[in-house]
Amino acid sequence: MRKGVKVALVGGVFAVMVGGAGYGAYNIVTAVSGAGGSSAAGAPGARRSGPPTGEEIKETSAKFLAAWARNDADGAASATNYADSARPALQGWRDDGHVIRTVLKAGTPVGARVPFTVRATVSFEGRKRTLAYDSSLTVVRGETTGKALVRWRPSVLHPAMREGDTLVTGESAAPPIEAVDRDGAVLSKAKYPSLGPVLDTLRAKYGEAAGGSPGVETFIRHEGSDGTSTEKTLLTLAKGKPGTLRTTIRAGAQAAAEQAVTKFSKSAVVAVKPSTGEVLAVANHGYGEFNAAFEGRLAPGSTMKVITAAALIDNGVTSMTGKAPCPDSAVALSQTFHNLTGMRPNEGATLADSFQRSCNTAFIKLSDELGADTFAAEARNRFGLGKDWQTGIVSYDGAVPVNGNSDDPAGMIGQGKVTMNPLNMASVTATAITGAFHQPILVSPELGDRRLATARGLPASTVYQLKQMMRLTATSPTGTARDAMAGLTGDIGAKTGSAEVDGQAVSNSWFTGYRGDVAAAAMAESGGHGGDAAGPIVASVLRAGS
């Protein structure tokens, strides 16, 4: 047994007690014992296979936590399945994070997962504070050695850490900000948790321009795909002076969006002001630090028919009152397409009929006459998709590729290779009901001297027909959005979508709609029909934001 380390069984709890003084002092690490199975960790013999035993989970987690607690990066890393990745992160805990004392206490294992608490004393230039949080680790069988090892993930050190992140204590790179909504109401992470990653990005990009001064903090530094660095503050040792940053958010709409998305396991929503393109609300649930509302890339289902209908009208293929038959099935480029179960065929349907009932086959039958290139051009040149939007934070502006196969007609009903997010579809609806493309923005384009994307927009006659069809979808007895939009008054309209995903039993739910000068779109993964999950999210935001 290593000098200074004692092992004891106290009250049914396996305790590894490590002690010392000065830089890197450490305390008690506990792990529950008696989980069953015989000890094999470190024992000679044949290479083991299968899941780790209860005893192995206990001993491996205790070994890792004890080494981490005494700032033994090599020892802790050797207890993981990716020592070369774990070692620099564990060294950075002390060297970059300036942690001088670590107390780790393990809880009761749940299978191979061991939860634990962290209390880390951080010291920097005479300032000392304690960082406390919960984390967990998982014990796995080593693929080559057969040993029980901690599965290494940066999230073991802190749940918010991702690959490539570093824990740092020092003067923050950007001054803190006090973000406010369009009317001056403060937007805090505590009140609007979903805005957390957005506010971190805004601080990193515009903290200096907002006029504040930096403080001393412990933070997670993340290098973004666009080359910018963002910081997630975990602990403040010395407060900086925040600068005020005005956003386009409307606090009431944001509050409604935050509440609405929590009703589904993975969902996101965006609301915009159609007359200006200003973002009124952005909320995510179930995506961690990822802003799926702005950065997601998923097939949008039949919400895409807003663009397809516009292209059909603009290019003279048909009109709102023109023919758009809805057969039981339709073939395009050797692929057979069907409607949702239960939809009755209607060979005499108009475009308005097929739009409000969301008939896939009607749009597929017209896809050859429209053409993939024309459809893609409509999305880009009139709706501004794929034109490098400068929203103020990282965002994805949609993609409508031309593939030369059955993915092209599939894209016209929001399947195939078309990818969107709620920001894109909220903007699509805004363009559809105003005729003008206003690139969405979250902060003034004067910040960062950003050049906004432009597009042609739509003719007045197309706008009239699109609004009429979206209104029918939201209000008529056969409209697929009627139930979700029930109770909303004024000028309203909507379009539902259900996007099938390979290997996923239940389709993704999509919905976009408008009320007055507010347009919103939402997605709920595995939410089913558009009106069942995404619809209520959008309706809640429209109700609060208009």
C-alpha cells in the first residue's frame, strides 16, 4: 500500500483516505462497497471479458478518484481507457484551473455509472473560492487489456466540458455583459436557462464592445467551429464590470418559449418579427450546450411545403385554386411516395386542398414539372436560405441540395437531403407572409459590422395565396394545424410537418405558424405529427409574443 493512503471499511462504505498539505492537498474519496462480484482488478490471470463486476466498479472508481484528488494526473489517467486524452485534462485541473484542494465523494453506483460530488478549492493571485458540483463516471472493460477502467470523457471533470475544452482560472477574455431584451428587461441565465449558451456566445463576441471590464473567473473555454472562443463561467473570484448589451429578444415570448420546450424531451423553438427579421425568442431543451434552434440540421418534413407551394405558384405550375390531385401514392425517379396513414385520396384537389391536408403525393406528382434546380433556386433566391446569415451568433442557414436522384422530389416534402432548423423555418414563414426576406438577427448588425444576407422575396400574388393556404391549414375543419392553433385570434396561419428518420420509430414533429407580426417554428424530436408536439410549442409562443 502506498505511503499516506489508507483503506478501510466504515459503515459499509469503502473509503480511500488521502492526505497531505500545501499545493495539491486532498481529502476523502468514498465509493460504495458490497455491490457483488469478486475482485479481479489487478489480479493475474487470463484476460477478462464481459461487463465489470460490482467489485471492479468499486475499486476502479476509487482508484481514479483518489488519484485525481491528490492531483496525480498520471495515476488517474492510467485508470482510464484513454490515458493520453485524460492526462492533459487532469494536469490542467491543477495547472490551468489553479485548483489547490480537491474533495471527491462517490455515491451509490447505478450499474456501471458512479455519481460523485466535487468540491474544489481554487486559488488565484491571493483570491480563494470553492467550486462545488455533481458529476459521474462510468466503468467499462478495456478493449485490449480486459481491465476495468474509467471511460474517459471530458464531462467526467465537469458535466459541461466537451472534447477540446479546457478549465481555466484567470482574467476572463471578455468582460461580463448584462444582456437586456428589446425593452430593457434583464435576460439572465437564472431566469431563462435555455439562453445560457447564447449569452455565453454574446459575451465572447461583444463583451468588449458593450463597454465592461473583465473579472477573475474559473471558466470552461470552448473553441468554436467558426474560430471564436467562448467561455462558460463556473466560479467568480473577482467580479468584473458588466456592459449592457441590447438584444432583439422579447422577454414575454422568451419566457413562454422556455416553458413550452420543457414538455418534450428534445425540442427547440424560434420566434421572429416578420417585418424586421428580429429574433423574439430562442429556446432549446434536451440538447445541453448545443443551440439546436439556430444550429440544428434536420429534415423539416412538410413545413417545407411552404417553399414548394411558393415555387409552384411563382413558376406557373399551379396556383392556390389550380389542380394538385392527391392520389394514394405517387412515383418520382423510381421511388414510390405515400401519404400519412388515414389520408383519403382526392383526385380533384386544388393546391389549397392538398396544402392544408398536407398531401405528400400531390407535391410529388408536381415535382417533375417544377424541377429540382428551380426548387433550390426558390429557396435560395427568394427565401434567402443558404446565404451565410450573420445573426450575431453561430447559426446554420439551411440547405436545399440538388442530388439528381429521388432525394430531390423527397426534398420538396421536407425529406431527402434537405436540412433546416427552427430559425430557418420561422424565417421562411416570415418571408411567406410579408413577401420580403429579412435576415434574422439577434443583436444589431452594427455590432461586429456585419453584412446581412439579402434575397428577392416574393411577388404580392404569391404572398396572398400562401397566407390564404396557411390560414386554411390553421382554421378549416380539414386543416392539419387546426387543433394546435385553436383559441388563437387575429390574423393566423400555420403549416405542420412530420419528418421520418431512418432507424427512428417515431417521426420528428415540426410546425411553423404566424400570428400578426410574429412568426415561429419548432421541432420536437420523436414527437410524431406536427400538430401533436411542435404545434403546441409554437402556439404558446404566438400566444405570448403577439
